Amino acid sequence: MASHIGRRKFLASLGGAAAWPLAARAQQPAMPAVGFLDPRSADAMTERLRAFRQGLKEAGFVEGDNVAIEYRWAEGQYDRLPALAAELVRRQVAVIVANGTPSALVAKPATATIPIVFSASDDPVKLGLVSSLARPGGNLTGVNFFGAEVVSKRLELLRELVPGIGRLAVLVNPSNATLSEITVRGVEAAARRMGVQVQVFNAGISREIDAAFANLVRERSDAVFVGGDAFLTSRRVQLATLAARYMIPSSFSQREVTEVGGLMSYAANTRDTYRQVGIYAGRILKGAKPADLPVVQSSKFELVINAQTARMLGLNVPDKLLALADEVIE
């Protein structure tokens, strides 16, 4: 009898041992998640997302394979960003990617523990995101793509293509206060040196864009300089259509607007920025600390000119600009 009991105990212990590997496998932690916070809408982001995923891949992570991505889109409505950031914090993602200055400024107060990788147009030290570029010091690091510095260069390029500019309209989104301020300040400083008059127009919703164009035409503006804002970029077809209807030369920061008929765009290469953000997110997933990752400063910039739009406006694109252009759309 005792031998039967001993045998049963032995078999039970064997069964338990055999079950352990299955239980261990079932309890493996879920794959890490990256929270992706962006003020735009997904439909405007195909190329940038491809670049971001490429960066993650270079760091050893593939979406759906060994990392999940939680996307949060503000659809151009900046007031939605705080709630979206809070959602990602509650979700306890491993790292938050905050695209654009408004996202970065909202993500920082949302968490002091989850690592944040940002892309910001203004100086991240001045914005209070990091203590220094070389040693960020907290839970944030990322890429600075020089929105402020690029503004005056963009105006110079527009002036080369449209030499007769005397009155310049600047269109900004007041809901994106930080970027609007940077844009207006930069344009006004550059315009003063050139002897160009500046008039600022605000548009935070679609019908205000229509009204702004009607007003700037009434004010006899010679060209329009559009701020590099997520909402305005999301209205790229409307902007390009109005510029064509009123026959007014237009300058943008995003190539997406030039691709649908805007005259020209100049900015840091957005694909390169998103790729770098992806690399940093991957490095943090592997254990790197944001405090030890220096802020990357964009070194690639791109000038895109729509030659078809230039011809429609009766503008001759100078050889110098053609040589400088990264792409000329025919």
C-alpha cells in the first residue's frame, strides 16, 4: 500500500514539473509598447511612420514582432494632446515618442518616470525640456529640427524665387502658440533686413483659412508664408487650392504641401528626424537612459520646388535655386 502511495506522489510531482514550462511560457511579459503621440492625423504620416519604423528596426525592434506601438493622433486639435498623453501614461508604455513641440511640452509634465523621445522645432533647453543638449539630465531626449533658424532661410529662398516681394502675409495657427510665436518673430526679423512689410493672419479652423486668404488678397500681399503647423499641414489641399485660385506665391515648411501644388517648401528632412526618433526609442527599449543620450540636431534640410506651380504663376525658377533644390516637381 505504501509503495502505491509513493508511486502516486512521484507521478504527481512529475506532472507538476511537466506543467511548469507551459505556465512559465504563459506568464511571459507582453512585448514592450511605444506610445506614439502626434498632433497630426494618420493619413498625413505614411512616409514619416515608415522612417520611424526603419529607425526602430535599426535598433533591433519590429512592430508586431518584438514591440507594439500605441498610436495617439490629435487630428490637428492641440487641446486633445494632454488627454492623449495621460492615456499613454495610464497604459504604462515603455517609452513615449512625442512628435513636435506641442506634444513634447504636454508629455513632459505628464510623467517624470516614463522615458520620452521628442522632436522639437525650438531649442529644447530654452523650452525647458532638457537641462543641456549634451547631457539632457531627466527622462527626455530627442531631436531638435531647428524650426526657428529655418524660418529666415525659408524667407530668403522665397525672395529669390519671388524677387518683387514688398508685402508678405504670414499665416499661423494661434492654437499652436509656441510655434506661431517662433514663426512670426523669425519672419519679422528677416523681413526687416530685407525691407519687406509683414502682416500676420491667424487660422485655427478651416473657414478661418478661407477668410485669411480673402483678407490677404484684399491687403495686396505679394506672397504668403505659412507656419509649419500640424493643423495647417493637414489642410494642405485647401491651402494649395486657395494659393492657386488667388494666384499668390506660397512658402511652406512641409514638402507634403508642395507635393499637392504649393509653390515651395524648406525645412529639416522630416524622414531623417523620424528615423532618428525611432533609433532613440529602440535604444531606450534596450536599456539606455534618456539622460545619457545627447539631443540630436538635424543636419539634413530639403528644398522642394513645384515647377508646374511656378509656371502657372509666371515665375522663372533661377538656376541657382534649381541647383539647390532636393526635388523639383514637374
